[in-house]
Amino acid sequence: MSINKLKAVDYPLATVFDANDQRNFRMLVLWLEENILQTYIPEKRTELRNIDSPSWDIAFKNYCVSCSSPIKTTEDIDQLEWLLGVAIRLTYNKQKNKFESETKKTLEVSSDVPMIIPSDNPIDNLDVNSNDFKEGIEKLADLLNISKHPDHKITLEAIHKFIIKRLNEEAIKNPSTVLPKGEAFPLEKVKSYKIESKDTAVLHAMKVLRLAQLHRLRDLQTCINECIVAMQEVTSDPKTDTKLGKVGY
């Protein structure tokens, strides 16, 4: 149990509280009831006040029922955690204006002084616009045979996708699952349709984009077919009860 929770309700013995000590446990329950929760009328708290009584555990269970505790476990510490949570909520609602005012002051002070938290992760301290970083990306692109983009960040994104798809653990163990199959398709046979340009590079780029789009559409069609097959397996039942059949009127 967090000491901060006990401090939040101003429990006077928060610093020395021991949840494993039976007497401390019972004293806290009694204090919460008498000072914050107040589920019982004062006359009904006699059994809770008698913390040395052998029947105190039974009284505590009855008390949790009276508090409408949703905890279903048999551990008393779980019940106490829930009661403490209720007490914190009641304390906040009772002094809501005070807490909101203090929070507002804290935010106003902290907003004037920016907080910079140093990171131990070397990646967080990288300068992505430095020349060394750009050169490193270019070398990695050359190593992986990936075309470079004028924006080195886009090149890095392409490298990231290539590594995830082609260099993951499963792909390394079984490269045939990710390597393209079949013969290479000549780009010259791709129809350019209504694309009019005298620039060969532009025509080639448009053809590549068209092939990529067709590839995506084929993947989409495959997913649709798989969904249809899965639904048919759920909805179709080959078992037919002939007893339900009826001929004539």
C-alpha cells in the first residue's frame, strides 16, 4: 500500500503504517470510518472500535458489505485499498476548490520554467539533421541497395520498412518467404494509357506506380476472398436434419 495514499487523507500514522500488522490494519479502518467514510452511525461503530476483539474480522466483512464494496476477493488488504480509494475521492470532493486552486498555481509556475528531462537513451540525443547522420543513412542505403531520396528522412523510412519486411528473424531463417517469385516483368510491356510525356523517366515512374497500385489491389482482393471463405465456414452447416423436411400440405 502506498504511503502517499495515506498522506492524501492526512492519516496521522502514515509514515509508520504496516499493512501486515493486524492492529495497524484495524486502526486504519476505524480511522477512515470515523473521520471520512462515516458509513455507520456512531452507535453502530462499537464492533469496529473493539480492535482486539476475536470477532473484529466478521465485523469488518459486514462493514464492507454496508459500504457496497465491489471487491470479490477474500483478501482484506484488497478491501482496505478500495476503502482508501473511496476516502481519497471524498476528501478531494470536499476540498475540490482548494485543490484546483493549488493545481492552477503549480501549473502557472511550471509553465514559466520549461522542464528539460535528460534522456539516457542515445537515440534521443541524435541530431537527425547533422551531416554525420545523413552520411550514415546514405551508407546504409548503399549497403541495402535502396534508392536515395533528396530528403534523408524519407530514405530512412524506406530503410526501416525494408529491414522490418526483409531482415526480420523469420525472413532470415526462411528467405524464400519474402523473396519475389517468378520471372521479372519487363517494364516496357506496361501500358501507359493516357499518359503523355516525352520524358522517359516520367513514363517509367508512372508505370512503376501503376504496377504498385495493381499489386495493392491484388492484395486487397486476396483479403476479401479470405474473408468470404471465413464467413462461409461460419454460416454454412453441411449437417441437415431430414426430420424437419415436409412434403405436401
